[in-house]
Amino acid sequence: MHEITGLDSMRAWSRAEKGRGRRIGFVPTMGYLHEGHLRLVDHARQRTDRVVMSVFVNPLQFGPKEDFTTYPRDIARDRGLAAGRGVDVLFVPEGKAMYPTEPMARVVPGPMAEVFEGAARPGHFAGVLTVVAKLFHLVEPDIAVFGRKDFQQAMLVRRMVLDLDFPIEVEVVPTVRELDGLALSSRNAYLNPDERRAALALSRALRAVEQAWRGGQADAVELQRRSIEVLKAPGVNPEYLALVDENLQPVARPNARTVVVTAATVGATRLIDNVVLGEGIAADPTVRAA
């Protein structure tokens, strides 16, 4: 596995590989890798000849009261996991190279970014899309792979690629879960044992919606009401739970493509999760609960 830190070096490597007729897959991350990230690598490997993974904790997407300085980092561990999964290039740009000065130009995401995570974290998605656009220009991938756990983010990236004519396919891979249903997240490292147990309320609430829908309940308001009751577990502070389409618009009569999105704070840790009703939640037998 090659490790590249220079921006020009990253672009030169990609162009050399493309000159040899090779397709490039790209997995952008903020590091502190887990099995969910590595499944994105697996997917990229199936679709392309070379896989680039970036590790960059992007300051633009953190608000003034958020956890940029304390966000978990372990580049040595990330390096080993990436190499073990067959990543060809680990791209680890330095902050001063990515943002030598405060950026004047940023991607403005529009109405899709003003609800749910965007409402809770003003400016977050402008920071996300700006860094993703920069990374796309540097890596020049054919395919970029994102996880569905960050559903709103993935839909916004897909829309940015469409609107700005990036020659990139954006693919979204299902959420990887532990045996008890908890969605894998780097922020799970913040949870103590009691909070870890309480956090299961998110996946239970989503499962409650899915099971009620499969049982014939077709009213979105009633489905939301039932699931909110599940989410209101001890130690859990619900923020939102909604049934939406791929454009983040609310649906009145859910179908198999409807996505249930939710966020809650457990202790001091903010967690998000979602489920596509037609797919449901299934624990991954290869991932053990912490």
C-alpha cells in the first residue's frame, strides 16, 4: 500500500493509473476506521482496479461546539486496517495543504441540507460537500463509495455530483451493524457501557417502524408516533425521527423505498441511524457487539 500526503502527488498517481487504463475507486473517510469503512473498500474493489482511501478530519464540517479536537484519531491503526483490506493508496493530506487559508469559496448545498442534520448542525453540509469536492478533484475517481448510515450526506453528495457534472458514479453501501443492531460509527468509541446499551434504542425504534409497516400500517404519522415511543428510552434524548424519500421529503404513505431517519443524543454523544423499509435491519454476523 502506498501512502500519499501531497496533493499534487495524489493527482499524479491517479492520472498515471488512468493512463494505464485502470479504473479508480475512492472511499473518503475521517479515519478511526471500523468494519463499516472496510466494507466500502470491499465494494470499491469489486467495481474498480485500484482503491484509494482518504483519511482527513475536515474542520469545515464541525461547528464551534462540536468535537473536532477530540474526534477519535489513530492513523497507525488506520494504516494497518487499510493495508489489510487491500487499499492501494492511503491518502492522508495535511490540514495546511487542504486549507492553506480560510476558503472563500464553498459548496452551498441548498434546501436538502437545511433539514435533519443540517438543521441540527448549521453549516455542516457546506463543509462536507466542500471537502468532498476538493477530494474528488485530487483523486479523480471513477467511482466514489459512501455508507448509507450517513444517508443525508450520501444523497447530498450524489446530488452535487449530478448538479456540478462530476464524471463520477456515487454508490451507497448498506449500513454495517453489530450483532445487537447498533450501527457502526467512529463516535461509538465515546459511549460507556451503560450508554452503549441505551444506544440500542435507535435501531429498535427503526425496527419498530419497519415491523409495523410490514404488518400493514401505512400511515406515516402513526408509524412515527410508535417509533418515537421506542426511541424515548432511559438515557436517550431523541432529536428527530421521520419517514422520507431520497430527496429528504416527508412521505405520507410509505413504501419499500421509504427511508426512516433518526438522531438522538446518548449521554454526550450524538448518534444517527436509518433504515430502508423494504430492506429492514439485520445484524451482521461477522461483527461482534462491543
